[in-house]
Amino acid sequence: MKIIVPMAGRGSRLRPHTLTVPKPLVPIAGKPIVQRLVEDITKVCGQKVDEIAFVIGDFGDAVEKDLLAIAESLGAKGSIYHQEEALGTAHAILCAKNSLEGPVVVAFADTLFRADFTLDSNKDGIIWVQKVEDPRAYGVIKMDRDSVITDFIEKPEEFVSDLAIIGIYFFKDGARLRGELQYLIDNDIKKKGEYQLTRALENMKLKGTQFYPGKVDEWLDCGNPKAAIHANHRVLEYTENNEDRKGLHSDNSTIIEPCYIGENVQLNNCTVGPHVSIGNDTCIMNSTIKNTIIQNNSHIEDADIEDSMIGNHVQYKGGAKCISIGDYSQIG
């Protein structure tokens, strides 16, 4: 089994937090989004994952090293591919064409999920879906009485289905997928200027590939600060807290669980939690923090913060606010 993770996007909706860090490496409950994603997929695969291939932009050597380490931590070979230009989902996957062999899971790295099942690798293909209130912003599926997918509809203006494709796919034959993606590129078949994966899925279906829905218990989009804060809240709720909070110095402070506390954190005269994640080497003084992500090496003082997201190396001194502050900012 191989996992392909297209993650070359700019992460515009998650700015300012993606101005210095690629979106998939933004931490949720102490771990980068992409690490949580591949760990969760590995759990449901039901078989050994031999390779994890990351399709990235120009993220630099340090990011590539981190991604390879994530693959290695799961006992898999790590591979790096580059997408030089944003030409759509089909193009992004095809950038990893040398890894498109045998059974493959494709997972776009801006989503997390919670599920209690084992992937049925005997099926031709599985498309993970989740019911949504407003399907107009998503690709959706329709299926027949035997739960075989009959249609893929991209962002329907009128209601046809509320089963949204969440961006995780299983293909029994990666080479067949590769051939259909290459066909789109070779024949310049685009929609709105991009090569779309849903078009390749439709072509595969017409040639006899049977796709089935894979349903998840919960789908967590991490595409913007509000969504990332909600994802952090939910992951903290269902993740067992095993960290030993190495180097935590707490003076006259209360931690209301669930929380993630990184290494060498200082809390002085604080109430922290519930649903707070604090990165390494961060100091918080005379503050109340709820439902918030604070990353590494930041200093927070005299603050009453809730529903907020604060980046790395931030200096913040202020009152009661709901805030979103990017890396290396100084306020107050």
C-alpha cells in the first residue's frame, strides 16, 4: 500500500499562519496536520504502508526533511515530488506518477477525519464522503441501491446529493489511475482552467471501475483559522493525552483538560483550557486562555484569549480578544 499526499497549495485561507509555514505543517493538538492525516490513514489501511509520497511546492530542505521523517516514523519509505504550478487536483496527483503503482490511497492534506473501520482493499475504489448541510461548495457523489457510486458532481448549484467528497480516495490499481490522469494532461482536458480528479474518476467509472463510498464518523476541515481551531478542539476531545509535559514550569496556574502542552512551557498566574494547545518554549503570564492554538517560542502576557490562533515567535500583550496572529508578530 502507498499513500500519496498532494500538499503544494499556498494555504491562502489559513493566512497569516501559512505565510512562513506550509499549511499541512501547521500543528493541530501538537502534531502537524499532515502527520495526523497519514497516521490516521495508516490505522485504517489494514495492511502495511510501504511508501508515503508527498507532492509539495518550493517548501525548502527543512520541510522536506520533516516530511521524510514522518514517513520513516510510520515504517514507510518517504518520497518527495514537486508541483511547480497549480494546475488542479489531477495534475497534483500525477506529479507522483512514479509512485502510482499497486494499491494507493490519495489524501489531500487539509483535512482530518475520525473513523472506526478497516479499508476493504478488494474493492476497485473507495471515495471517502461525509454528509454536509450545504453541498454547493464541494464535489458530491450519487450512488445506486447497491452503494455503487453512479455520479461525481463538482460543486452543484442545485441539490443533487449531500454526500461531499472529503479528499481521501483508495484505488486498487494505481497504474490505472495514472493512465487516466495522463490522458487528461495529454488531451488538455480542463475545467475552469484546471485538470480535475473527478473527470478521471468519471472516465474510470465508464470503463468499469466500481467506486464505493467510505463514510467517516467525523470530518475536520483545517482550511482556515476558525476551522483549524475547531479541529484542535475536537482532536483534543478524542485523543488520549499521553505526553509527560516535559519541562513544564507552572506557578499558581490551572490547566483545565483536555489540553496539549509542549516542552519547556512556562505558565505563571494562568488559567489554561479547556481545548488549548501550546507549543514548545512558550511562556504565558497573567492570562486566561480557552479554545486556542498557540505555537512555539511565543510570549503571551495579560491576555484573556478565546477561539484564537497564535503563531510562532509572537509577542502579545493585551486584553480580552479573539485573535489570529501570524509568526514573528509583536502586539502590545
